[in-house]
Amino acid sequence: MQVVAKVFESLSDNVSLGLFTTIAHESINSVVLRNKIKITRKQYYSRLSKMMKAGLIKRNNGKLVVTAFGKIVYKVQETVENASSNQWKLRAI
């Protein structure tokens, strides 16, 4: 149960979710990613640290990549986003 809590905590805000989504779409150099995001250095590394401790991302040859577990979490995130955007259809059923 603690793993689930760590995952939800590490993705609990829009900035963290954006970081995770960017890493899931492309393995990216940390410096390049840091320049794309408009948050402080401490906020950036704090969020990455939480995602790494939750087992969602890792460093591979100097780039940030999604782990196998992270890929599953990303697919679930996409499913939730899809359900949310089609919520009105689900209410009609």
C-alpha cells in the first residue's frame, strides 16, 4: 500500500504530472527538461526525487527514462484522462 501512496504523492500536482508525461513521451536529458519547466531548481529536483523513489523514472546513460512500472502507471494515467474527458458520455449511460 505504501507504494501506491508514493506514486500518488509523486504525481499529485500538475507540474509533476507534466514532468512525468514529458519523460514518458521521450527519454530526455535532465538539463534540457529543467530548461523547459518554469519552476525553481529545488522544486524540480524534489519532484524528480519523489518519482524516482516511487519507481516511476530512472536515469539511463544521462537521460531520464520511464521504468517498466512507470509505463504501466502512464497507461493508467492516459485511461483516467480519457475517462475524464468522456465523463458526460459515461453519465448518459
